[in-house]
Amino acid sequence: MGKGFYISKGVGIVGVILGAGAVATIIALSVVYSQEKAKNNEVKPTEPGTTTNPTATATTPTPSNETWDQYRLPKTLEPIHYDVTLRPHLKRDPVNGLYIFTGESTFHFKCVEDTDLILIHSNKLNYTTQANGHTATLTSVSGAEAPQIKNSFLWDVTQYLVLQLNGKLTKDSEYKLYTKFHGELADDLGGFYRSEYKEGNETKIVATTQMQPTDARKAFPCLDEPAMKSYFNISLIHDYGMVALSNGAERESVNITIDGEKLVKTSFEMTEKMSTYLLAFVVCDFGYIESTSDKTLIRIFARKSAINAGQGAYALNKTGPILKFFEKYYNSSYPLPKSDQIALPDFNAGAMENWGLITYRETALLYDERFSSNSNKERIATIIAHELAHMWFGNLVTLRWWNDLWLNEGFASYVEYLGGDNAEPDWGVKDLIVLSDVHRVFAVDALASSHPLSSKEEDIQKPEQISELFDAISYSKGASVLRMLSDFLTEEIFTMGLRTYLKEFAFGNAVYTDLWRHLQMAVNQTGTVLPDTLENIMNTWVLQMGFPVVTINTTTGEVRQQHFLLDPDSNVTTPSDYNYEWIVPMKWQKKEAVQPTFWLTKKSNSTEIMKVTGSDWVLANINVTGYYRVNYDDGNWDRLLNQLATDHRIIPVINRAQLVDDAFNLARAKIIPTVWALKTTTYLNKELEYMPWASALNNLDFFSLMFDRSEVYGPMQDYLRKQVTPLFYHFKNITGNWTNVPKGHMDQYNQVNAISLSCKTGLEECQDLVKSWFQQWMTTGNNSIHPNLRSTVYCNAIAAGGAKEWEFAWLEFKNSTIASEAEKLRSALSCTKQPWLLNRYLEYTLDPNSIRKQDATSTIVYIANNVVGQPLAWDFVRDRWYYIFTEYGGGSFSFSNLINGITKRFSTEFELKELRQFKEDNSDEGFGSGTLAVDQSIERTIANMKWIAENEENVLEWFRAETKA
Ligand code: BES
Ligand code: ZN
């Protein structure tokens, strides 16, 4: 191999074996454009019929400024349509043992600016050399004649197929580009990939896709940017009897023969004009159920055994109504003839909004009342709502570039609650956004290492930078801020602007300020009075990181705001054009009387109306519709605590949850004493509602993490046991000694809290109860534990038990064909207190035959949540980082979750040192989508150390005093 030619080992083998396959393919020699070669120096084409190898490019090119070094496409070409035929081979190649797919594509495009260069995204694809000696054939469709391809090569870094022409493509002429290629159908969860499952004793293969954000280029060469919308004619070649699906409805299936093999070619209706990241192709042996909603065909696809067991029924019942709900909400009819939902055994995210063919994890779509909890059910309803919401917001109208991802994901994450509420009106899911999104993201957005919602287009270039945007800020802060916006505008005005926005940009692209413009129009039309333009108000939330804590002084009437930082000593190094000042819509009440919205527009306002006398109190951020925390003067805190103690129901339930969360976090920021925060939990022995308990448990979880290795732990357990005992007996009572299910959705959740906290804090009756249930299952083989309670019962029984319990649960996990049951067991297996079991379990996480790749990182995090498992998991991850990073690198969420998860208990000098060392040791390969998480973890560790030093003594004393009384 000459200088500048490099062929990687792995793919080299593919080339060899394929060559030994059916056609007389000549062994691949890849063509690589070497930096040392002059730009004009032509690389000799290989012979027709050979494959050019993609990964065969120079791995470390010296920086240069060629067009192909730019991650963004030049603005010279515009897609018209693609005709793509793909054939996934669902059997291993007998010789090399690999799974592959083959494909052909004709890309029709228009030249909009003269150019002698074609750049088209392509990643890990091998091309067959054409008659012209190159990787592609270029012909003219209309207008000027097509120039010849002078030179072609694959550019790995920016993932392009580069075609240099000997003449120019001319403006307004149309051309087509033909390519033939193959790639590996790997189990890497990205692009066109392979999923496997067992049916009986048979292993079945599914070929499926996950394109978002930048993996369409791994399935076929394409202009893989969201604004390069096009029409797609897709065909799939597969075995007879298999199901073939894509975005469009099936148009025809014809029998074809390839190399003597009898196959079927299924072609789909041409898609609407759409982005590449929303494409989907599936070939599988699934079953399905269907119905029609208005004129839309709705189908649920899954493993045949799951469909036969009726596990698709719930999703099928809910999809139609939710789709209709959104048609009304957006005032826009669903533009496709069908909406397929498919449950995949291997899937990295929770679900993906491919237009017309939404893909899901099995747990996010399949419901079986014998196995699924109410929480599983809620997730199905809201995730369907989330993805269907994208059909308009994201798919019909697409943000121009990934920097605006927060609007796409934040929007869907907000309206999923509206869709979910519509599907299950009795559940009250809309309130849960406060726990799942507002509180979740407050925790990260209060760090100095946070970042604003909005990024600059030019700052987001590489695929890793794009992946990193799929974080809690985009999702949960996006959702929280949009909910606040919809709330202060009213839903009527919010939807009015939304509807005209969708109308203007249908089948096109927009930027987030386009939405502001349309909302402003709605504001103007309705004569709504706001303190400033909508854009100016929203800029304070979108362009600067963090959020304010608003302090109300009920003696002076002063209301002021400051940037809330969990660690008051941390340094905010990023200056803000808005000076960390927000325009804050404040909904508030004086005792029970709701007041008109108060707009805090400056650092501080003074107002008579916030003054109170006597036993009155002020409560702000009613129902937590605002994205901010609230603090009060001491007197008002006292009166609020007093109200909780005397009759807590006077305070709205969401605000009871909020008082707890605000108090705990203000205490962590050293704004109020920690003891005040603890005082918000003293009334809990009378609290029956879920949200305040959930909020308290969430905050006390931090106490557990900080103290479960110290002497505070005992007294803390005693206190919590005392507080939760009445709740335990309440549920025992209303369920007829644990035989019935509580009626309300939230009550069902709180029953789980009652059991889990009672068992965890050592309430004997609770521990005996769960042990006996589990024992009964082990001895009779009959599992009569209610699905809602399984997670906590399994966990507590395994924690109390030894190897016998663990092995039993492991076997049940391995044999389970129901994803939501497997999920519960997988999490419970991490609860054992035996280090050797935990260490062995850690080993299993990196063996895909034991734990699916999609579940590896979350399993490690589960183990780290266990105080015994924590140091084991940390050692394990450090030891295997390189392997984990390279083998599991495809995921988007996983790395930040992994790093945050295994370090969240960190609170000692030594742990900090180890963490810094870890960062340094791996600076070469880096942390991918977990880069930010490493810095966040360091910041969090420092804050934890300080917090413990300052609080340990007081807290210990407080718990002791509370339990003595
Ligand atoms: N577009 C995402 C899926 C996705 C996430 C693709 C990350 C690529 C990278 C989808 O709409 C989504 O947000 N799914 C969520 C579920 C939702 C209910 C929050 C998910 O996968 O968790
Ligand atoms: Zn989404």
C-alpha cells in the first residue's frame, strides 16, 4: 500500500470476504485523498466493480481549508429527490460472519451556484466503482451537460464523499448522481442497524434505522442537514414474507431475483418534502394491529409474540385520539396517509419521530396489564404524544440547524403533557412536568457550568457537538420555559401564534425567532399587554443560562431577583448581555386570594401590594408555571411553615412540592439555613399527596447520597421512618391490607413511595411484607405482586436477600419476554448488598449477550446508586473507559448520564482528586457527549464537599432532636 493509502483492519476483512462472495468483486483497495498530495493531483480510479473503502481515509489529516474540511455543506446544490433502494441482509455472511446491507441511490439535484465540486455526506459506506472508474456516475437531467468526474474520494473527518469535476455544474441546471454501495448492518444503534431477539429458540434479526441527528449518511449518500429537505422514493429488498416499512405507505411489492435468490422489492409512496434525519427503513418479521382514525391508518408493529399477547392494544387505542388532539391543537391536519409505531428490541433513545414510521423502545410502546405499572403506562401515553407532537413541530416545520434543537425538543417535551392529559384526563399528568422537567433541570441549570438554551449556529458543527445538545437543558428547560410562555400569554394566544407559524413554514425550515414573531403577531392582534416585546422577554430566558431566585420581603414590599447558583462560591465566567436579569412573570397569592400577575422587570421592584400583616402569608409562583425559585423574608417563611403544620391543604399541592424543593435548594445555596429546609418535611406525616412526597424524597435523596456513609445516616433513617409510617398504614388501610389498587394515578405512585421509603428506612412490617411476596414467587413460581409495586418489592427483597434471590431474579430477567418486566428486574438486580454479585453484574453490563447495549450505561448507573456498588462502579468505569467509549460511543444521552450517575455521591477530597485524574487520563479520547458532564461533576463534587463540611453537624443534631421528641 502506497503512502497516503490506509486501510483499516476491520473493514479490510469485509472487503476480502465480500470479494469471495457471489459476484466476482475484486478485493477492495480504498482510495484516499492524502494531504500530502496536491489538490489537483488525481488519485487513480480503481477498476469498475471494485469497492472503495470508506474508513480507508487518512485518520489524522493536517488542518487545511478545503471545502471538504468544513462540516457544513456549501450552498451550491439543492436536492430535488432521491430514489433509494436498500437491501439489508438478515443473515450473516457465511464467510466473514458480518451482517451487511447493499444499496443504490440516484440523487436528483439542482445546481444553485456554479461549482466544480460535489460534496455529499457519506459515512462508513463502501462504494462500487462505476464504468467511469469513479464512485459515482453524474448525468444531466435538464439544462447544461454534466461535466466529468475527475477525482473522487471519501473524507472521513467531515464524512463526505467528495467528487471533483473537470468542469462546472451550472446554476439552474439539474443533474442526477448515481451510486452503488454497501455498509455493515452493525448492532451499533445508529444509521441502518441490526436488532436481535429470540422467538422460541430462534434468533431473529431486524434491520432498522436511527438517523437523528447525523446518521442518514451512514445508510446512503445524502445532503444530511435538516434544511436540505427533499422528496424520497424508497424501496426495500427483502425475503418473501418479511415486513418492510418506511416513511411512506407501501406502494407495491414485486418479486425479483438477484443472483438466483428469489426476493421481494417493496416500494413506498414518495415522501413529503422532508429532512433526512426523519427517514426510517425497517425490515422485520413482526406482527401488527391496525385501526383507522379519520382517514389515517394507524398501525402498531412489534415482535409477533408481543402483538399476539395484546401488548400493542393500549398504544393503538391512544395513538388515534392523540393524533386528533394535535390536529386540533395545531389546527393542521396530519399530512400523511398512515402513522406507524414500531417497538424495537434494541433502540438507543426512548423513541424517534420519523415521519410516518415512529420507532420506540419496547418499554415505551408495549403495555401488558399483567406486567406493566401505571408508570409504564404513563410513559407510553406521553411518549406517543411527544413523538406525534413532532409530526408538526419538527417534521412539518423543521428548525434550520441543530443549534435550535432546544425549541424542537423543548416544545415536544412541553406539549407531550397536553397530549398525555388528553389521552388520560383522569391522571393529572400536566402537573408532573414540575417534577420531571422543572425540578430536574433546575438542578443542572443552577450550576455555573450550565449553558444557555440557544447556541449560535456557527458554534455547532461536528456530530458530537450536535449530539451534546440532546441534554436536560434542551429538553426540560425548553419545556419549562415554553410552558411559562404559554401560561403568561394564555393557551389561546400561544396556539394562535403557533398555528400561523406552522402555516407559514409548512414543509420548510425556520429559526426560533420566527416563532417569537408569530407569537408577537398574536399578542398584537388580541391587544394583550406585556411589559416588553415578546422577544425581549424571552431573550432573558433563552440567551442566558440559569434562572433567578426571586426574593419577596413581605415587610418592606421589596421584590428582587438574583442569578440562582447552587454553589454561591462558584464563578460564573460567561458574561451575559442581559446581566443575569430576567423579565419574570409572577403569579402569586396572599393567603387564599389569587392576585393579578406581577411582572418583575428589573433587579428589584418595590411594591406596597407584597406587604402583609398578621398571620397572612404571600406565596409566589403558583403551580410553578414560572421558571424561577422563590425566597421570602424570615417572617413569611415562618408563616408558610406554620400553614403547612396547621392545615397544609390551603396551599396548592404543586406549591407544597415547591416549598420543599425551593427550601432545600435555597439551603444548598446558603441562602436559608438547612434546618429550615428540613422543617418543610415535618408536616409530611400528615401529607397524603404524591407531589410533595416526591419532591421531599428527591431532595432527601441528596441527603442520603451525602450521608449514607456517615453517622448522620442512622438518625436520618429514624426520622424518615417516623415520617412515612402514617403513610404506610394509610395505604395498607385503603388497599384492604394490600389487596386493592388505590384509585388515583397519583395515589398509585404515592403508594410506591410509601412502601419504598418504609422498607428503605427499616420499617419491619414493610420489609417482612416485601420479603414474603418475593418468597412466595420464588417458591410457587407464581408472581402475584402487583405491577405497580414490583420495582420496589424486587429491589427491597434482593437487597435483603443473598445469592439465591439474586440468581432467581437474574433467571427471570433472562427469560422474560416482556420488556417492562425485564426492566424492573434489571434495575432491582442492582440493589443487592453483596459486592461480589455487584461486581459480576458490572461485568455483565459490557457483555451484549447478558445486557443489551442500549441498557449498559443505565445498568452501571443503577449499580452506582447503591452505596455498596458506588465504588465498584467507579473503578469499573475508569478501568474500562476506553472500551466503553469506543464500543458504546453511538449513544446520545448515555455518556452524560453515565458520568453524572457514577459521580453523584462524590463529596471527598480524594474523590475529587480521582475525578480530575480521570479527566486528565482520558483527555486524548475524550468524553464525547459526556464532556460537559465531566466538568459538571467536578463542580458538583466541590460543592458537595463544602456542603458536608458546613452542614453535617447541624443536620445530625436536627435529626436526633426530631426523633427524640
Ligand atoms: N428526537 C428524539 C429522539 C432522539 C434523541 C434522537 C436523541 C437522537 C438523539 C425524540 O423525539 C425524543 O425526544 N425522545 C425522547 C422521549 C421523550 C418522551 C422525552 C427519548 O428518546 O427519551
Ligand atoms: Zn423529541
